[in-house]
Amino acid sequence: MRIGRFFSGRLAAAAFAVLLAGTLSAEEYRGVREVVRDLVADDVAVGKTWAVFIAIDKYRYWRPLRNPVADARELREILTRRYYIDEVIELYDEEATRGGIGRLFNDLFQKVGPQDSVFLYYAGHGYLDPLSKTGFWIPADGGTDVYDQERWLSNSIIRGYVSNIKAKDVALFVDSCFSGDLLNPTRGAASEISNEYFKRAYERVSRQVVTSGASETVPDTSEFARQLRMALERNTRPYIDPMMIFNELRLGVTKTTPLFGSIQGSVHQEGGSLVLFLKDVRGAAPETSTAVASASAPAFRVERDLGAVRVSTFDAGKLYLDGVYAADVGAGRSISLRDVEAGKHTIEMRYRSHTETYEVEVVKDATFELAFVYEANPTFELSVDPGIEGLSVYVDGRFVGRTPFSGAVPAGERRVRIESEWVEVVEATVRGETRTRRVFAPEVTELGALRVVGELPSGAVVSVDGRNVPFPRVSSASGVKLPVGAHTVRVTGPTIRPLELPVDIGSGRIFTVRPRPSYRTGSLRVSGIPESAQRVELGSETLDARSLLRGLDLVIGEYRLVVPNPYGEDFVDTIRVEEGGRVAYTVPSGRLVLDEVPERMTVSIGGVEALRSGEHSLSPAAIDLLPGEYRVRVWGEDASDESFRVRIGAEETVRRQVTVDFYGAVGIEPPRAGGKVDVVLIRPDGVRTAATSRELSRLPVGEYTIMARYVDDVAFAYRTSVAVGRGDRVAVSLAELPYSPEHDLTILERDLERARNRATGGWVSFFSGLFAVGVSVLADRAGEEAMAEYRGATSTAAAEAARARVESLGGLFAVAVTGGVVGVSLAPILWSGEASVSEIKRKIASTKARIARRGAEGY
């Protein structure tokens, strides 16, 4: 080392290194020292670098996105791995609500210091209000109503948040739709990138924005995020700022138009910029010497020439030997460095804003005494008196007192700021030499406030002296600050006539105005609404259909008309009302006409009742319907259903003929309690069917013949004719019909003869089967004898004769076996007639007994 290597006057580099020592590792600390020592000016302080990420994939009400959170996390990993970042704040998905984002910016306002830098990244939905041309961030809980804009964050609010953070530099990277109105685009030729460029950027305040697109929609899969990551990952320069990043990424983004510039209306100073420092630019830090140890921790000794150094100091600082940290030394204290190798060494004392360096010669077995003479920063006397008492005074961002102020401040250039609730902020640079006195007495503009209260329509703009003021701000409890004196307030909007109000602002007072705007209106009349739609929706209102038929005066704009349709899909259209215009709108409806609907019938459409005919038929029946396809059903209690589909067009009438069948009922009343009855129904067309009680309860209108019998009767002895009309309930009593049991007796005697014949046939079949079995046995024996002759034949003729007998006997055997099996098997079936004979005899006896009782019992 050579004397003066560190005695370069670069106080800011030492301060930056001391600040980072508490948050970075020793290796990182040595690296960042090497990066910044050749950049910053002597009197420029260096603060923390913050990285803030807000990204939303999952929305409560909006369509979810796929990539923002992943993009943010990858970007965070690159920044913290390759660049010197002190603090990281992340806000993702359900945490990134309207309130969560507001709290995040409030925390930044409280925690970020005046020398700090903030890298802020947002990825999520965006929206552009077509009336006010204002862009919005959509938080995770943002509503979807584009008129309420509930829990949205306008770009003007974001500008206010970013502008008011106390940081020296803020760079905002926005990856969302319609983010272009955040900034003033940068125009003209780019500056030459050099150390001088970065030194100037560090000395000035900056508020910068890089957006993925202008006032346009950006894709979900973000080219912007990918190119931003690539620019930061591929960078090999020791320093990089937003303009360099923008020049890299804009070449790779093809689907949108990225923009770069300063935040509108912010404290941005031309040439100022956030600077990111790359880690390990010059390779690994040098190895730490083993020759240094503190007084309380002796070093490992080796056989070599060693001496010692005793250091005393007036101010507290950090002691370095040959560029390697040795110990902290308190104010007015001393410390000894033992076992220092004999020879020349460089001793440094690094204070908060100053470095004192000496080269010493250490002698073997001797102690070199070294006294650092630096005490404190030189000061000068600063007096601040703007002529108004009680104003806050800040020097280099630190509060020092209230006006009139007089006190000592560090010598050199100082940034003095005067502010209070009711004066305009005044800032100036005041330079003072050691032990001199400087007076700062600027003219201060006194302020009052303007507050606008009352309801203003969506899109209304409030301006003061030609400058637009966001309505939420001017309508807040504190209003908006204005210089004392006369001003002109103007209220304009797409739906109101321009309104001008003169105001006189007093010092420290809030002037409240309540504008009553005159709306621009037109008229609207809607006809053709079907009778089924008693009330309709127009915009956000629900109105009586008759009021729209008479006509309404409305504020100009587009209105969404919804005509409810109980039978199908609602009719929806958009109507525009112009100023002074008279809009006559006709709902395109059609009509269904049913030529005749009989009495006591119901007509339903789409499952919803449309009309009833009551006690009289409707001829014709007309129903007004909105255009579309409908399922129509005509039905009644004593009639069949008729269903059909019909398509109704605008201004179209469709006629249909209703054709239904009508029904009545017949009930059978047996004379005996518990008597079961079988019924045969002969229809008007002559078709004869067995009828159940269910069929008898719903018979088409006409003439029918009813035949009936009790279940223990043989024949259907009861017979009558009935006429069935619509809704009739015809009762048929068997007790009142003629009955002839002699007919049953005749049928039973015929059945008895048939049963006897069947039983006789059973015995004939049985004995025939036994005979056939006997024949098969004889044929089998004769066949065996013929086969023996065939085998023993001595001549051809004898063999052929024997063979012929074998074949004929084999055929006889097969026929006999078949006949025997059939005869024997059929016999049991025919013998069932024996059981029928006894049953029929029992019925004959019962019928004869009934005939005998007929006269006595009268049925």
C-alpha cells in the first residue's frame, strides 16, 4: 500500500461501505466498496437500496392470470443474487388488496430514508377508463363494475404514492395494461453512459417509470418481464440504471410498445436516476491478512519480526490495517494492534463521512504511537428566517427546528427545505465555509385549501386555474392546497355542461364549494314491450314499462336495456341518448295466435303459465312474445295435452290450431260387498279390450259397450251401453243389469265333456306307448339274430338278405322307441283332464244351486 491510496476524499464511498457493513457479508462488503469508490462524489451520501414486488395471479372477481407472481419471484432472485439489495418487500395475490397496497406504500413512506433508493415492480390487471382516459391498477379485491371502479388504484394515486416516498431515487417497473399515462415519455438523444453520467445520476433526485405498454392491452405471457430479467441477468457493467434497462428490453418486446420516462408531476430532476451496483465486478475480494488482531484477541504467532501500533482518536470510527478491518474505536479511546509485522503499513480510521489515512513504519519489538486528529465535520452558522414563524426547517432531509432558526450545520453545500401545512415548500442549496454565518431568507407563498363536496357524475373533471385536480383529492377532508388569493374552479364532464366558480382562498383556511352541475339530457321512448314484461331495466334503474312508453328525459350516454322474458331469454340491447335528441326505440316483438282454446284449458310457454280459458273458450287467443324459439303446451283436466315448438320472429305473427281429445270416466259398482269384477270394453270402433279401473277413469268422449262378470262367473253375463261426455262420471251398477246363470250352466257342461275326452285320451296314449315299447324290444332281438346271420353268411346272397333284415328291423326299432316315448310322455298331460272334471262338476253344482236360489234372493 502507498500513503494516500485511501486518503482520496471520497467520504461517500466510506459512508456507503459503513452502511452496508451491517447487512452484507464481509466478502460482499469488500466487493461493493470496490464498485462504488470510483463513482460517487465527496459529499454524496449513499443509503439503502429497497426492492419492492407487487404481483397478482389470483383475483376475487377478475379473470386469473398465469405468470405475474412467478415473474416477480424470478426477478427478485436475480436482483438479490447479482446486485447489492438491502431490503426486499413482497406482496402477492390475496395480500395485494387495495388496503394491502396502501399499507405497503405507507410503510415505505415511514421507513425509507431520504438517501435511499427504491426499485418497485408491479404485475397484474390494468384498465383504462374510456371517459377520463385514466389508467388503473386492479388490486386482488378490485370490483368488475367499470363505473363504480370499486377498490381500484388510479395511476394518479400511484403517482402520488411514488412522488411522496422520501427516497432520493424511485424506479417503477409496471407490467400491466394501460400503464402508459403514468409518465412523461423521455424524448431526444440518450446521454453518454460514463462514470460522469452515473455520478450526476447519484447527485440528483429521480422518479422514473418503465412500462410494458402505452395505453394498450398487454399479453398475459409477458415479453416485458422476460426481457427485464434477461437485461438484469446478462449485464456485466458495474452499474446499471432504468434507461440502460429500457434500451435493452425494448428491442425484445414486439407485442406492445414499452415506454420510459419520469413520473408526471413528481420531484424528478433531469439527469437523476436510480443506480444498481453489480456484485463481484472486479473478482473476489483480497484475502484477509493474518497479522492483525484486536487487543482482546491475540493473533497466532509465528517466528518473524513483529512490533505493535497504538492508536488514539477523538471521534468514533472503524480502524483498518492495510485495508483490512481491525476494530471499532470509540470517541476519545485508544487501542493497540499487537504482533504487526515490521515494515511499512497503511493505517486508516473510517468515520461516517470522512477517512483519515497514514503510512507508518513498524519496528521490531517497538510500539508505534499514532494519534488521529480528526474530530467532527466542520460547521457553519445557518440562519433561516422567511418572515413567518413556526415553519419546519430541514437540512439534508433532517429536521433541525422551526423558523426563525439559527444553528450549526456541517460545512459545505447543504440542501435546505422549508415546509409547513399552509405554505408552499421552498428548497435551496446553501453553501457555508467553516466558522462562517449564512442567512437564508426566501419568500414563502402562503397557502389555503379548496374543498369540493357533493356528488359529481362519473368522468367529471375538476380543474383549478386550468390545472386538473383528481376529484378524490379535492373532495377529501383536507382538500387541495392553493396559494392565497383568487382562483377559478372549473367542473367539466362528458354528461354535464361546463361550470365555472370563482373562489378566494384565505391563509390557513379551507374554502368549500358545492357545485351544482347542469346535466346534458335527451329523451327516450320505448314501445313494443310485451305485456308479460311489466318492469324493465334501463342502465342501473328498474322502471315500469308504461313509463318508458310515455317517454323519459335522461342524461346523455349509453344505456343498457333489459326486457325480462318469463318464457325464455331476456332481450338485451344498448341505446345511446344524445344531447337534445329524441330517441324512439321499438322492442322487436312478435305474436302467437291460437285459433281456439277450449274452455277450462291452460296454455303454458317454456313451462310458465301464459293464459287460462276459464268457463268459456277463447277464439282466438293472442300472446305477445320476444323473438326466439318457444315450447308451447295446451292442457286441461279432462283433455289430452298438445305440445309443439314455435319460432317467433320480430314483427311476425304465427297462427296455430289447437287439437285436443276430451275425456270422461266409467265406474263399475258390484252389488255384492267385496265382489271382484272383470270388465271388457268395446270401443266405438269395435275394438274389444280388457279394461282396468285406470282405463275406465279416463275414456275419450264417445259410445261404449261394457261387458262384466264376477271372477267366479264363467261368462261375461252383464252387458250394457254407455255414452261418455267431457268430464262425465258414468256409474254402472251390476245389480241393475239382467243376469242369466243358465248360460253359465251350458258352458260348464260343454267344458265337462271336453275334460272327460281329454282324460280318456291320456289312457289311450299311455297304452299305445307301452305297446310301442314292446315292439321296440322284439325288433331289437330280431335285429341281433339277423346281424349274427350276416356275420356267419357263406355266400353273397345270404349276406345281402341278412343285411336287408338288419336295416329294416333297425328302422322299426327307431319308430317304436319314438312312439313309446311320445305316448308315455303325453299321457300325464292328458290325464290333467281328470282334475278338471272334478272342478267343473263342482262349478256345475254351485251354478245349479244359484239357479235354485235365484227367485228367493232376487239377483
